[in-house]
Amino acid sequence: MNSTSQDRKNRVAQWAFDTKSILGRFHIWLDDVEIAVVRGPVHKEFASHLSFLGGAIERQFAMTGALTALGTRLFGRFGEAASLDKTGINQVKKDADAISAYVMSECLWYLTRQLPENHAVMVSLGEGLMPKGGETPEMGSNPQLGFGRVYARPVVAKWLDQRVVRLLNDPSFRWAEFYKEIRAAGITIWGAAIDTLENTSRFAKGDPTGPMTVLHVFDQPLRISKPYEGYMGSLLLPQDVVARAEEDSILIDYRTPRAMVWETIQKTYPGIKPGNVHVWTLRGKSRVERISGLWREWEALGVHIIDDGWILPKGMAAFTESGTYAPTYSIGSWQDEKGETHLFLSDGYAASAEAMQAASLAPLFGLRAFLSVFSSSFKLPYDKEHSLMRLDPEAADFAARLAGILGRPADEKTIDKHRAMIREAVEAGIPLQKSSIEADDFFPEKDWDVLAVTGYMNPDPYTGAPGVEKLAEDCYRVRVRLSSRRGEKLYTMTLKLREPLDQSRFIFNPLLTRFISGEDYETRPVRISDSGRIRNELQTLCSEALEFRKNGAIRVHFARIPADVISRPNQVKLLAILNWYKKNHHIWFSWLEIVPPES
């Protein structure tokens, strides 16, 4: 595909034309694009496309992945948390998340200027609402692209935003009414599940592998009606194993005893040794109470549970403290140099966005993914989570039933906490009452399509993809993978910064971050686009402090912004910035309502 000099010129010219708005926004020069077909038929470039999006939009999504990976790797404080305490580590993580979320948000804004007039991209699931390993609730949510973020031409965006606000505020306006209005209006929504920085802790500490940006875009919105992030049990197997179980009238889902799964694996791959079945699962002390019983089930069968440092078929070492999405690309069987059969599979649990992303990858690679909704508590064994999340939070005997599952009396705080977790899932439309969930359950139409975009900041052990490489002071090589039902391609882009590194740092940082850091916003030329940018940045940086009003306004409650998200001195600066914009450009910022911390 990269055979002649003329082919290269044609390829770069077309890519530069299709992605010029995104490249121009970040002052980037596209020097080269190399394309490797990983899966599917080989076609002459530009003669076909991978997904429902069409070639030009696909290239824009690929560039979105590339620039998010590049900007985060260069300006996200990579490795700066290596010697810091817990608070310092968390701040570096939030800064990295802020860069990745901002760059992707800006790319999506410019990308969607090219959408058909009746189309929109809407984020359905995102990562960042929920504390992760080493974090506590008072640290607040991480910067992220979450539910309800709309990217479209202005008229469509305004119309859709009004419906999203109704979903958030009007109990009588549920997802069914939302979807009905969309269809009646002839609006096409492409739903998205986004993790702008997967493996944030590894990125912050400077680990050599793992960090990536992940964006899944679907040909329809997900059946999600509120911001939601939780955990889901997740078992991913080759379709051949599930088909063999069906022949024997065995039901495979997340709750199937692993001994029965092993028996089916033996029938699917005759002669396979237990030690040649490699199970990737989250490990570490924080997971002992939740899934150590699952580890013991596999270990009792003689199956290999992967630990940190195990060398994968691609030649790099696995890690198991995080990163539940990428192992999906390694699931399947292979023969070693002795001719013995090996099988790699994934089992355990994941955060909801990662679980959904992995489940939507499954059909692309001949896999089946079985999910089970978990609570956000790590104290309950995995085999009790399903029963807990199926409880009716409004039932008179809720406390008694909860105590029965916990195996001990529950105090009021525990009862309230679990009732709130279940209510949150119910209100978001998570299908709690199903015994097993698959990707189909998240879509209004069972016939759905997906394009998975992965940009690699550092090398990925599960696909062997390299990370961002520095070629010169202003020149970098970035890899992006696009995966769909039709095939898979790995793009290698050579990108040059058109500004010095210090100036590029400002270009890749949010306006509010730049102003808080000292850039003079009072003498800087103000554009009408500042209004939309600041509106987006507030949603990215401090979502828990925002109240979406029925009149379309956003009310910022400064008392709700945790100091771990934005420090108190920086909150004072932010308040002054927003008040200045509100006072001096009140028409453009009519949507902004400010509630100072003392109110």
C-alpha cells in the first residue's frame, strides 16, 4: 500500500485535506502516513473504508486518536509522579487526564464541523466519574468526556443539548421518549464510549508500556440516560468455545462455574494442557476480597493465571494492575514452537466504559463477551455481586435482603450507600435484571456497528504496537489502530509541530488551564468560540460542580469543586476568570451562572 513515491504524495495530500481542520487547530504538519492492513482484505487506499463512517470521517477519527496520544505524551506530565506522595500522584493523574480529554474534545469539535447536517456524536459512556485504585471519593472525578457531551453542527447541537438537559432534569422524560424524539426529528446520533487516557497511573509513574487513548464510535446511541460509571464482571472467550458449550446444552455466561468452562475448552481444543490456558485478570491486594475466589477457581484446575512480567506472544511483558481493555486484542489460540496449543482469555471485572468497549470489540475478533453488573464496593465477592445489584432499592425488605447477601447486619450508612448505587444504575438504564449482559443490550437496535480507535502513547504489549517516537526536536511518529467488523488497519503518522515546544504546550492546553497558569486573559483577543471552549472545558475539568439548568444554563457551584481537582488558590483564579468573562462578554456567556463558594 506504500509502494511508490507518488502513492505517498497522494496519500499524504488526501489525509492532509481531510484532517486539515484538526491539524490546523493544533498547529501540526502531516509529513507522512503509512498504512498496514492487520485484518481483512487489502484494497487500494481511498477505494474503500472500514466502517459506517465513510473514509474522510474515518481519517478524522484516526487523526483524533493520533493527536490525543501525541499531546498527552508530550504535555501530560508523563512520569512526573514517580517519586511523589499520594496527593502528588493524584494531581499528576488529573493533569494528564485533563490534557487527554481536552485534546480529544477539541478534535471532536472540529471533526463534527464536517458531519452531515442531521448528524451528531454524543458521548454515552466515559471514564473518570469514579475513584480508582489509590483514589478516594473526596478527590473528586477525573477530567473526562462523559455522558451527554454533544458534538455536531450548531443547530443540531443546540437541539440535542436541550433533550439531554431534559434527560438529566425531567423524571417523566426517559430514554424511550428521548430516542422517539430523535427519530421523529430525523437526527442520526453516533454514540461513543471514551477513555481518553487508559492506564493513567502507569502514565503518571512513567511505566514504559500501556498508556493509550480509546474511542469507540457506534452507528447509534447507547441506551444510557444518565452519567454512569460502575464496575462490571467480564468474561471474554473465543466464539468457538461458546459454540461448543451450546452443542452440549451448557449455558456460558459470567456466572458459569469455571470448571465447566474448562471442560468446554478441553473439548474445543483437544489435548490442550491446563498450564497452556492463560487467564488475564486484574491482580493486586485491592482485588483480593472481590475476585480472589475466581483466581482460586482457575488455579484449582491447573490453569495459568497471568502475573506481571509474563511474556506475551508479541514479546512484551504483561501487566495486571490495570488495563482491562487492551488484552481483548490477544484473546485466542496459537501454537508454540513445540506444536502445543495455547489459549489466552480474559476474566474478572472492569470499569463500565472499558467493559462495554471490550464487549463491542468481541464480534470483530470472533469472541463472546459476558458481562455482569457489579457494585462500586470492593468488599463483596464476585459471585454475590449479581444478587446485590438485582435488589429492589425501594422494597420494604431491602435492608434485610442486603444483610443476607453481605452475611452481616447492615448499618444505615451501608444501606444508603448500596441503595444509591442500585438507583444510579437503574436511572442510567443499566439492564440490572438480566442474568447476563452482552454488547447488544446497550443498543436500541440489535443490529449495530462500531469503529474502535486506539492511539498509543507508549508501546502496547497485547498488539505489539509501538508508542509515540521522537524523530527530531519537532517531529514525532504516532501509531493509531482502527478496528471494525470489516477489517483492521494500523496507521503510522509522522507529525511535525509547527511551533516551538513551549508554544505548542499552550496550544494543547485548555484555555482555563492557561489562564490559571498566568496567561493574560484580559488583554488576549476574545473570540465567540471562547464561550463554547470554556463551556466544554468546565464539563471536562469539574463535572461534579456543574448543574445543568432547564433553561440551558450551566450553574457552577464552586463549593462542589474538590481541592484535589482544582486547588483552592486556583479556584480563586478560576472564579475571577469566569466573573470577568461574564461581566465583559455577558451575551456570549449568558449560559454561565456562578455560585461562589461562600454562597
